Amino acid sequence: VLSRLRLYLGAMWNSCIRRRVVLGVGTMAILGPTGAPAVQPDPAGSLPQAGDLLVHQTHPQAGAVIDPNELAAGTPPVLAWAMEPNSGIVRNHLHFGLIVLLRLSADDLTEAETRFAADGIVAFSAICTHAGCVVSGWRPAESRLFCPCHGSVYDPADGGRVVAGPAPRPLPTLKLRIDDGKLSVASGFSARIGSSTGRTD
Ligand code: FES
């Protein structure tokens, strides 16, 4: 009887160990290899990435993919979000991902800015580097971007250089490309986004 009891207890112990191993593997799958909860990336909460398309931010065209042909040189800029091309997910959960986009005469671009532009189209972070307002203003006579909050003025032909106002640094640039007539992001922002005191990425 004693030996049969030992056999029974041994089988119970092995079964218990197996269950713990299986449970452990399952838990790792849920928690991730470090034991911390696995965090799924949020495409809508990411900054623009290489390959993204650009869509209008403002109505009535909000959500429509921006065709480079709709941007004429010298016309006011448009505000845009990046969109993951395969899923169609618009990266609009982060205020800091907002983009200001316009076409300039290719002859007006500095040599440095030409490397970021696609057929005269240039794009920048729309978040003012002074205090984080949206750079939504436009001065057509000078082809300058303008922040309505405290009057910072940026030159889109010259890397978003600060021309006037309290902004401490240029607007970060977004490099663009055009392939088969489609405008897309060639690489992420050239510098930290946002104000010197607010949140940055
Ligand atoms: Fe743009 Fe102050 S937030 S000038």
C-alpha cells in the first residue's frame, strides 16, 4: 500500500510540475519575455514614418490623400496627418504629428531644403517651437509660415528657419518623395518636435 501511495503522489507531483511549466509559457506569451505586460504599438499614436502617405487634416477634405498636383506653388499651406499606407490608419492621436505642407518654386529653395523637398513640395512640423501652437498662418507676399499665438515667422524655403518672433529654433523638416505620382514621407522629422518647455518627441 505504501509503494502504491508513493507512486500516486509521484504522479500527482509530475502533473503539477507540467501544469506549472505550461502555465509559465502561456504567461510569458501574455506578459512578454521580461514579465512586463506586452505593449502593442499604436500606429495612430506614432509620428510620421518613412513610406507614410499624407492626408488632409482640415475639412472639407479631411482624410483625403494629398495628391501632389493639388499643391500649386505659392498657394497657402495645408495641414496634414501621416497615414500608414497598408492599413490606412491615420497617425492623428498625437498633436505632435501634425504637418504643414506647401509647394514653393524650386528656384526659391535653399540647397539644403532641396534635399528634403519633392518637386518643390516641402513639409514641416506644424507645432511651433516657441510654445507649441499650430503654425497655421501664411504670409503670401513673403511666402512665410506664421504662428498666430505670439507672431513667430518661419521660412519654409530655408529649412523652417526662424525669421521673426520668439521661436527659439527652426521647425523640424519632414523629408518627402514622389514615386509614380504619389507623395509620401521619405524619413521622419529632422529634429525634436514642439516647444522647449512642452512635451517633445
Ligand atoms: Fe508660436 Fe508662441 S507658440 S509664437
